[in-house]
Amino acid sequence: MEITDVNQYHLRYDMPDSFHPAWKPGFEQSEHEVLLFELETDAGISGVTTASGFAGRMDYLELAEMFLVGEDPREIESLVEKLDPLNLWGPRPWHFEVALWDIVGKDAGKPIYELLGGSADPIPAYASTGERQGPEERLEYVHDRVDEGFEAVKLRCHGDDPAPDLEVARRIREAYPALTLMMDANMGWSVPMVDVEPWSFKDALSVARELEDIGNIGWLEEPLDRRNYEGLARLREKTDIPIAGGEFNNGVHHFREFIKQGSLDVLQPDAVLATGISGGTKVAAMADTHGLDFAPHTWNDGLGFVANLHMLAATDASWCEYPIDQPGWTPESRDFLLEEPVVAEDGAVAPPDGPGLGVDLDWDLIEELDES
């Protein structure tokens, strides 16, 4: 089998309601922008993937064609090595690894997780918010999620003053004493042209101490820069709150460093952003060997979410992150390029069971939205 062409689609989907991401204070998001790639082969099988985190930043279709056309898509490990220069010249190559797995799964007639030895068992999910909101709004949100069967919720705590977010957590804890709460600081990476002062070690420790008092906290996510291995390790030593991170770290070697320096309790690689599916399963094995939790980041578009679902289904993951924050960030807005959104049932998410990624794309909508 040989890759014969790489097609790129630049999509902008108008969201029915605006969304105010916590990691971009003051920004109102009204559209979901995605770069979709399709790898065609001479066997009549195509693999798809997306790079939503890099949409609109640069066009690197020519580079992708240079590295992929003429290659056998089944040789995943060697192709990932060949794609490494994309880390220097353009966005990371991990999403292309996802498209290769999609081809291999379709060729075998099996879902990716099954090729990796996984199962279709539903994965316990936590409802992942994206906005900073007040206590009344968040209590209503939690009420709805608990009614849907979720047993955990992740809140956001991104900014110079975390006090309002901690108060939200306290109010939720009073109303829902058994609910597991996670807190995401989003301090592991910075957004261009967004001015947010990163937390100091003292700031991060202060928040961790407050969370200790609140109780039943699943983890504190990205309280410090993603490359501050020593600082994260010091924080981990001084608090009982599990420390999580790794969504934007680049490659398995970064996670080896987390483990070597004792930086994290919860490893969170994203198959599309950080490691690919194969690399993510290696990180999961490392986590298991060292007694750490594995709970991948999944906040991107529908295809990225599905890629992470296959990785989750092939590993011993603690939780599946289920991004949902109505009215802006709904399953329909997140998964707009899929024929059907991925829906959580009774607080759990099952991976698609079709060949490859196992989902059908809405090609009519894709062709209508494409700006390439």
C-alpha cells in the first residue's frame, strides 16, 4: 500500500453561541476553526486527522506531501521518525500518526483500540468545563452533569486571582460532597497575545493548600510551566493534591523526564498534540510501571477527541475528559465535522467500534465550509 496524496481542508464552523475560553481571558470565540487532513492511498483507503490547535497559523501541506506521499502507511513507527523535522519547520506531526492508524484499522477491518489490544468497554468520564463562571452558573452546570451520570467535574482556575474559582469549588463541594473535582490552572503553556502572569511556585502551593481544605480533589492540572520539572516535583512533595499535566509536552521523552524527576502524579498526553496514539500507549505503560495515573487531555475537535478515545480504550486510563460547557461548547460544536457527535451515557464514553477511527465525516458540510 502507498500514500498517493494529502488533501487539506480549512474549516470554520459558526458556533450557535459564543464561548469564552478560560485560557484566553477577554476573548469571545464564535467559531470553531479546524484543519482537516485526508491521506489517500492506492488501495482506495483514506485516513483522516485534524490539527485544530494549529488552524490558521501556517500552511504546511507541501511539507506533509514531501514526507508522506509514496510511503507505506502501515509502517507507522518509521514514518513518525521521518516526520520528526515537522517539529522544526511546522506544527507537530502527531496528528498525521493518527491518520496512519485510521488507514491501518480500515485495512484490517478493526477499530484502532482493538489492534492495540483494547476493549470497547465504556470509560468513566469527567465533565470538563472551559469557561470561568460564577458559583450559581456552575452549580446549575454541575446539577445537570450529575443528572446525566457524571461523577466528576473539572473547573478552570486561570488568572491572576484564583480566589473566585476556589470559592466556586467550595460552593460545589458543599452541595455535592461526593463529587470528585479537578482544577485546571492552564499555566503549562501560554497563548500568543494573551497577557496572563504565570503563577509562581508560592501561588501554585497556595492554591493546592486551598484545594486540600476543600477535599476530594482529583488533581490540580498545570499549575506551573510544562517544562518546569523541578518546580512541579517540589510542589508535588509539599501537597497531598495530585499534580497533573503534559497535554502540550512534545514526545515520549518529556514524559520520561516527568517520571525521572518525580514531577507529576497524573500523566496527560494528548494523542493529537503530544505523542500520537502509539506514543501515548507507551506513556500509559510507563505510568503503570511507576504507579502513576494516566488521564489524557482530549480538548480539541471531534476527530481529536475520537483519537484519544481509542488511546484510552487501549490503556488503563483513570478518566476520559469529556469537554462540554454549554451553551457555547456543546458536543455538536465540538464534533461538527462528524456525522454524529460522540455522546456520553451514564457518565461514561465508549470508543467507536467501526474500522479505524470508526466515525463518519459530514463531507457535505466539510465541502461547504472549506476555505482551502
